[in-house]
Amino acid sequence: MPAEVPPPASPGAAPEPAPELPRPVAVGDLDRAPRRVAIAATAEERAALARRLDLEAVEALSAALTLRRVAGPGVARVRVEGSLDAAVVQRCVVSMEPVPATCAARFVALFAPRALVEATPEDPAGHDLGVLGADDDTDPVEPYDGDVIDLGELVAQHLSLALDPFPRAPGAALAAALAAAGVSDVTVSSDDGSGIAPGEGAREPARASPFQALSTLQGSGARAGGKRESENRRGKKRGGPA
């Protein structure tokens, strides 16, 4: 049976963007024996992924995958088990400073021809994916066109899912905690983001540490409590017992 050919693009339609991490595999070349595939992204591919995922940088990305063609009459299905490891630089959601991070993920996917996965005008109900071999340990069935599946796109999607959705620099997290405690005269240090500096008009040293700031908070509470106790004693002496 000849491979399916996608319909030509309509005039004036925008061209499909080039994949950032192309790793095509021909389904027809697979058999029941597992095939292992290793992926190591090049510098150009990492830069393209960083742009796509809105990251400062993707410094390293590797993946190991095992492909198996799933048995079944008349349906070319491929089960992929994989893992990835990456080193990225995100942006702090508070200060926009760079936040280095590592992430790892394990995943399972089942690929099947697009016609068997997606609903069509001729068959609005789509197809019963249960016959495709999906199970509780498998991600939603991924469609493929023609005779090719792109393992790089699968890795890129799972890298996106593995990223911290709310990255914070250490100093930004401290500043948020201090603000929640009602301290408004300290800001994140601008040099390394790990310390705090007093705000305008504050009397603390310019390099006050987080522990000094917390000690100041505790000391302020103790002094305020002692002052109230002293005023209560003076009031009792002047007015007698309450």
C-alpha cells in the first residue's frame, strides 16, 4: 500500500515551521524487535528549542528511547518508551533573572495513523482507540502522517512539560516571603539575587543577610511586646488593680 501523501498547501498559506529537533523514523523499517534510539541535541537545535519554549537557554538535552511495533491486524502502531535529561536556564517570574535548572522525565507514547486517531467529517465519532492498544500507562495516542514519526517532537513536548512553570530566583523567593510578613523596606540584591538590601531610607547595612533581616523581624516583635508590658505595669501602679 503506497504511503499517504499530505494534500498540497492552499495558495497563500503560511509554510509549516521547521521542526526544532528533527528525528524522523520510518514506521515501515520497524519490526517486533525493540529498537533503541539515542538523541543528543546540537547547539543549533538547543537554541531553536529555547526560542520555542521561551527559555534563556537549553544548555544540554539528551534522550533515550525504545521503539516497538505493536502487533495488530492492518494497523501500524508504534509504542515508544523514553526518558530525557536537560539543563536549561529559565527566567524568574518575579525578577526576570536567569534561573539555571535541571529537569528529567520518563514517558510512554503510542503512535497510530492519523486517520485512526482523529475524527473526520466522514466519521465524526472517530475510531475506538481501545483497539489501538492504549492503556492506563500510555499517554494519549499520537497521530502520525504517512510512514514517519518524529521522535524529536515527542522529546520537545515532554521537555516542555518537565519545566518548572513558576521558576523563582532564590532572592526573589526570600523577598516574596518578607513581603508576605509585612516587611516592605528590603529588596532583592541586584548582584547575585541571593541576598537582600534595605530599601530607601532604611538603616540596615547595604548587604544585610536574610538571617539578619529575620533577626530584625524577631527583635522588633520582642521590643514591641516588652514596651507594651512596661506600659501595662506603669498603668497598674498609677491606677491600681484593674
